[in-house]
Amino acid sequence: MSNHPHSDRMAKIRSALAALEPDLIELIDESHLHAGHAGAQTGRGHYRLSIRSARFHGLNAVARHRLVYGALGPLMQSDIHALSIDARSLEDD
């Protein structure tokens, strides 16, 4: 891990999402697009997540998002200001 706070934060997010046993995670830090935004002043980041996991099979989008937020737990309060989620099961492709 580097000493850069954003890469450390992304590593923590990826580590937390491992609980969902994903076969694909694409995590993009879009914080720079929100510089000057009131929410960005907290230092928490803006992210776009694409995740694919067998754990999402048979679940609707709301249930999938709940699993993601559950896996991220306290990171939603300490590290993440905004998260755009595309959660798919293996069968969705």
C-alpha cells in the first residue's frame, strides 16, 4: 500500500468488499470531480463501483445495494461520501 490517503482508502474499500466474494471489482475514485462540493469538504471520497458476485443471484437492485453497504459498514461514515453502485450477479451477463 502507498502512503497516499486515496489509495489507502481504496484498499480498505476493496478489502471490505471481499466479504461478498466478488469475481469482479472495478472501483473508480471520482473525488476529483467533486472538488469544491460541500460534501467533499469532509475529506470523504466519491466512488463509482462495479461489482459482480454470485451472492447477488436472485436479488433485486435494492437488496444488492444493501449487501454492498453492509459489507462497507463503518467506511460509509468515515471514508465514503458518495457511492455509485452497479451490482450484478454472474447470471446477469
